[in-house]
Amino acid sequence: MEVTNTLGRRKTAVARVYLQRGNGTITVNGRDFKQYFPTEVLQIKVQQALTITNNVGQYDITVNVDGGGVTGQAEAIRLAIARALVELDETVKSALRAEGLMTRDPRMVERKKFGQKKARRRFQFSKR
């Protein structure tokens, strides 16, 4: 059985996805994805690439995800699944690109600067 291995990133979250033919189970860090992502919005994000390409229930997906928060992790998984589907079938790339799923979101947290409270926030100014 052939296993497709891809990587997805978002902010500081890194998701490694292993995709193979099966009955549609999605496992995230050893748990069912509905248990790992309890909110409906995050579950839809994880399955978005499968829904667009009409592949829901056709692949078993195992995910190892680390870093970031739950939203960043869900979006990293979404990117990795989209990349895996394109690796298996090049014809779905245009549909996924139209929905914006093939682009890695480059936005990261801006670093804190010295002499300031945060990245852009200055320390409070006292005139006297």
C-alpha cells in the first residue's frame, strides 16, 4: 500500500501528513480529529481539501502536528492534505488553488524590539 507523505506549516505549527487509500479515518496525534478539534469550524478546515476534491471517505489520514495553537495547527493540516492530494492527482491542483489552499500563509508574529514593550508598542511616555 502506497503512503504519501507531505508537510504543511502555518505560523509556528508544523503538520506531517501520511495519506493512504482507506475508509476515511483521520487521526491527529493518535486521537480522532473530531476529538482533537472539538469545534465545527476547525473540523471543516481540516476536511476542506477533501471536500473540494470530492475525496471524503476515500483516504485514511494520519497526522503528526506540533507547535502553534489549534487554528494554526488546523490550517497547517489543511495545507499538507492539499499538497498530498495534488501529489496523487495533478488535475485537482487548479480547484485547490482557486480556493487558496495551495498557498502557504507567510504571516508570522513580528519580533519584539529592544527598548520597546512589544513589537510596536512603546513604553509609556511620562512628560514629567
